[in-house]
Amino acid sequence: MLGSEDGFEGLIQPNRLVKLTPASVQGTLPKGGSILGCSNRANPFAYPTRGARNKEKLVDVSADVVRRLEDHAVDCLVLVGGDGTMAMGKRFLDLGVPVIGVPKTIDNDLAATELTFGFDTALGTATWAIDALHSTAEAHDRVMIVELMGRYAGWISLCAGIAGGADVILIPEIPYDLRRVIHKIQDRLAAGRRFSIIVIGEGALPKGGRRSHITRAKRGHLPRLGGAGERLARSLEGKIPCEIRTTVLGHLQRGGSPSALDRLLGTRFGVMAARLCERGRTGDMVALRAQEIVTVPLEEAIGKPKLVPPDGELVATARAVGIEVGA
């Protein structure tokens, strides 16, 4: 069993593969992150290198990865990650590399599985943050805006917002009408509730507007989202008689000791992946369906992300308990 350090870096750069033994992986259950490291830049099909005049360029080094796998007599490439990782896995599968996928992302946006491990831990952290902000919001009569991760999927924002008792939840799947947000705050003020909690996903956008980006997309790499909370704060300034503060939870959601559910789910996924390796069955991703661990073709997990249905039960639940969702 070999581990590749920092994602695909270990299969691109020399001396970055490590031998994994039962002893070397003991005690990892309560640890957050990855003992091997992660990378969202090491895309073998668009790998950043320095060219003439030290200018960055993207090159395809996938053939080098295939050769390294062959040199080390690797029987199967097990990829643990989200939609980008699974998409790369499908490309390697098409190149003749045996691949098995394991769904891991806090965004919970991978199709073909009901849950990805990492989501529950991020959800718990986000809910804790909303709980903590309630006291300062109420004490200072403020509108507190909490920006959460999730990219184009609103699972973390919607679930944490409901669990944390938010007054407004804005998610990427439902472009929001600013007037409805203002009206909700004004209604709370009229009822003697002098503070409000707004949860907004980093990919949320106003009706007729665009998403907020920190950096633009490059070939083989997604844009970096951010600024949705600050944009909303600026839009609310002068329209409500309240102080407004914005908290961006950011990478706090990606760390810390994993929840019991994530430890259990990750272990169950890992056992199924090992069984697939043992049977020589590749081209599949392990998944959770109806509380059972199953396998699905890798192509089912990519292409179309799993997003929050705007007319689904979760959104309906938020509305039923009086939460404003912006539309």
C-alpha cells in the first residue's frame, strides 16, 4: 500500500510516495485533515510549471503519472476526494488505469451518494459558530452575517442555518431578493427582536447579479469564491437601522477532530474500497444510499453536482419555521 503525498504531487514529483503500514495509520481516526496532505493545485492534466521568464504555464503530465504507477506495479489507484478528484479519476480510467473512488468533501455536492464524509464535521463547526454569534448579536443589537463554505452547493449553509436558528439563509441555488432580507429584519425589529442572524453561502448571489470571486478560474482549476457576506453587508448599509458585522468562517470548517458520523462513514467507505481492490473490481465509486454502502459507476459521480433542490423538503422546512430564504 502506497500513499501519495499532497494529492497527485506524490505521483508527479520524485520521492513523494510513502509506504503505508498498519502501524503508520494507527491513531488517525480522531485527527482532522490528512496524514498524507492534500492539494487543489496538483491537477495532472493541467499541472502548473514555470516556463520562459518564470511565467506559469499549465502542462499535461498525466502520462508521467501513468508511468510512475506502472513503475511501482500499482494494481489500483484509490482516489479520495470531491468532484474534481473523481473527474480526474474518470480520465485516468479512460487511460487504462484501474481506479476506485471514495467520496470526501465538506460540500456534500457529489452526485450518486447521499452523504460525503467531511460534511458532518463541517456542519457541526458551522452550527457551533452560529450558536456563538447569537449571544454577541443579541447583546449589541446587531445583524450578524455568517459566510460559510460550500462553493455552488448550499448544503452546509442551509443545514447549519436551520440547526443554528438563523433568521435568514441565502444559498447559491436560490438567488436572493435583497428586499425580502430587509423586510425580514424590519419585521423582527417591529416584534421587538433587535438582532438578526443571516447565514450566506460563499456561492450565493443576488437576483440578476453574479457570484463574488477572489480569483478567476484557470484551466483545470475552479475559481476561488469569497466576498458574498461583505457584498450583502454593503447592500444592507443604510437600509436598516442596525449595525452590521460579517464573519467569514472560512477554513475553520475544514479542520478539527472529525465527528463520530464522519469517522464511521469514512471507515465504512474505506472497507468497501478495500474489498473492491481485493476483487479486482474498478471503475466504481463507493457511495451511501438508504444507509447502505454500495458502489456506483464513477461517471455517475461527476458532471452534474448534487445541489439543494429549491423546492425540496429542506428549503420547505426552513420556510415553515419562519426562516427567510431570499425568494
